[in-house]
Amino acid sequence: MNTPPTPRLLPWTGQDGKPCYLLTNRDDSPLSARADQVEALQLRMGAGLLEHARVLIDDPAVDSRQLRFLSAQLTAALRDVLRVAQSRGARPGGDEDPLDLGF
């Protein structure tokens, strides 16, 4: 008996900002592999941005313009990380902690 495909939330949105989904029974499809790569990149970028934020916050010479820019970048990174977490939590075997970034 065939198991119906489960929609996977992809780590990007469409042109109109709506979520994109992949409907497949294969975790090894080319699009699934690309989505895995994008998710990994988004998580690495978020971790790098967090480290950069720590440095900026500790610098007394940083001005409000720089902090606003940092806030905008952190907001985008958080959005991406939450999308990855939502996607991984909805997948079979997605009970691992998707937010465990190793720090």
C-alpha cells in the first residue's frame, strides 16, 4: 500500500510571499536535497549573525543606525530559522531539536 505524500514546507517563499511546499514521497529528490542545503545555509548564516550581534552589542561605539540594521538582519534570520524549525517538526522523524545550533 502506498503512503500518501506529506507536504514539506520549503525554506523559501513564492513571489507573493506565500509559503512553498514540496509534495513527494522521496526525501532524496533533487528539490529535497536543495531545500536541505538552503536550510543548512540559513542556519549557518543565523549563527554567524548571532555572533556578529554579540560583538556589536558589546561595542560602545556602535550607533543606533547600526543597531537598527542589525535588528533587521536578526529579524530575517529568525524568520528563516523558525521556518526551518516548523518544516523539520512537521516531517516524519522530525522530533530532533531543529534549533540546536551547537552553542
